[in-house]
Amino acid sequence: MSLKGSLRYKAYVTRSEWFCASHRLNSNLLSVEENAAVFGQCNNPNGHGHNYKVEVTVKADVDPLTGMAINISELKQYIQTVIASLDHKCLDLDVAFFKNHTSTTENLTVYIWNQLIECMPKPDILYEVTVHETEKNAVTYRGEVNAGEE
């Protein structure tokens, strides 16, 4: 079967980038005692840091002329544009979104998704964002929201 045939192929392309940031897990909706109970040592008043790994996956047709679903250099630039505002920052103090949202990896992943949507010329190809907080913990988001909550 020829790649130049009438069939269009979809590919999932993933790019990984890294950034460092600090944060403190603390919810404005909980008391001091509740925050300590829920977040434990991650509620340390002085915060703590992570070397985050971000994986961004796009799903797109493979262009029969270039053989690419996306130019990986472009995907790299989109990701770097977003993480530039996070790298070597205190998420809770330096990123406006986290003034009203607890800086969990779940919320960070949604934040990165939303920022990518804003900077990508074809946001409909964004398939998945995964943020690794540690080697053992990661969160994946695919743009899904609960009905009636958009």
C-alpha cells in the first residue's frame, strides 16, 4: 500500500520538555488544620520544588507531502512558550492562575493544556498533556470537562 494513496493516516506525535518550579499544596477553601491533614508535608509553609517533565501529544493527519503530522520543531516551540512562564517560578506566587487554584499536578496539567490551546494555530490537534511531578507520579489530561461545567 502506497503512502501517497487516497487514504490519510493519523499519527500521535509526542514531545517531552522539562522545567523546574516550586509550590505549596494549600487550598484557600480549607482550614489550616484541613490543609495539613490533606496535603501533609507538601503543605510546608516554605513550599517545595520539582523537576517537572511535560509530554504533549498531538493527533493529526500525516501530510503526504512531508510525511509529518506536525513539524516537531513547531511543537517544541509551543511547549517552550508555555513552560517559559513556569520555569524556575514559585507557581503559587508567580503564576496568576494558581492564586485561585491549588497548585496540584492535576491543575498544572489543565493549565498547560489551556495555555497550549491559546498558542497553537491548530489547537484541535492537541490530544493529550501529561505532567510528571516525580518519576512515580504523573497526571494526564485530554481536554475533557464534566457536562455543564465548561
